[in-house]
Amino acid sequence: MSWFLAARSEVQSQGAGPRVGLTVGKVLGPSHERNRIKRRLREVLRRHVDQLPAACDLILHPHRTVLKLEFTKLDAEIVRILQQANAEQARANPRPLTGPGKAEPVR
């Protein structure tokens, strides 16, 4: 499965939670199969909504194998993607630390 992470500006992300987009094109099969792929992905994401990266848009682009993949393996794949997305977001937006011996945040 391919995935992309897009950061949102402070104005766009004020009061808004994380967002997820699913791109399931016609090349993946007839509408009933595409809808099944989306239902499976939504269910896994619902279970792990607390792990979604904040102030970002996560776009998932599944492959046709999602239809035949065991649900536990699909769950593990989504968790792996969410962990990678959180790590990428942390690298892109390092937060300054405060406390004794730490730098004060810029205001």
C-alpha cells in the first residue's frame, strides 16, 4: 500500500483533527470491490484513530491485494504506516523542549 503525508498550516488545522483520504480508483475493480476495500480500511482506521498524526492529512492508496489480505495482516500494515507517518511528522516538525537546561519556545 502506498501512502502520503501532507502537513496542514496552523490556520487549516485549528480545531480540526487528523484527516484521512482513501484513493481507490477504478483500476482496482468493480464498484462493489472498491467499496469493500474502503470499508475494510475505514474499519482498521477506526480502531487506530488515536494513532493518526495530528495536523496532517494522510492519504492511503491501497493495492488490489487488500481485498484478499487477512484482516489481522491489514491491521498490522495500517499500524506500521501510522507509526511511519508519526515518525515522519516528528522529523518535519520538531518541537522545542522546555524545562531546566532546555531552550525556551520561540513566541
